[in-house]
Amino acid sequence: MKKVEAIIKPFKLDDVREALSELGINGMTVVEVKGFGRQKGHTELYRGAEYMVDFLPKVKIEVIINDDKVERCIETILETARTGKIGDGKIFVTSVEKVVRIRTGEEDEEAI
């Protein structure tokens, strides 16, 4: 099993969720996050004062999937989240050793 984490622009969330659902990936965790990379930040004007916005709003999607779905999951996220502009985000894939469903005690694939 793998954990796929994607950090994307917030307005792309619904598109990515729908596309992953079509792959049969129905469970996911979504967290609103802030960060910066090459995009850096930008300046804004508030009540006549200019200030620097260092951290930009993003959304982090986390899914746990079987190994055989990883490549299709990555391709789907790339296709649906890409705008071609700086700040589109990143995808991280890590191994998951164990999953346990708290309610039933089911483990691993049965718990997903």
C-alpha cells in the first residue's frame, strides 16, 4: 500500500476529487495548508499599507491506495491539477506498512 499526498491549488480540488472518484478512489483526507516554494509570495495592499504574503493557500489531498493504482492516481492528479503556471504543487508517494479501521478492526486492504 502507498500513501499519495498531493499539494495543489485550492480551486482544483473538486476536479481532482471527481477524477480520483472515477478511478475508484473514494476515501481521502483534505487539509487546507499554506506554503511556498519557487512561487515565493506576493505583496498585498490593506488599508493603505503594503505587506508581504509569504505563505500561499494550498490544499493537501491524502489517499491510501493499493500499489497497482499508484501510477494511475499520479497521472490523474497531474492531468487534473496542472494549470501550467508556477505553484501547481507537488505529489509525494510513501509506503504504508499497516492500516487498521478503528470501528471494525479490519486491517490493510480491507481497511481502506
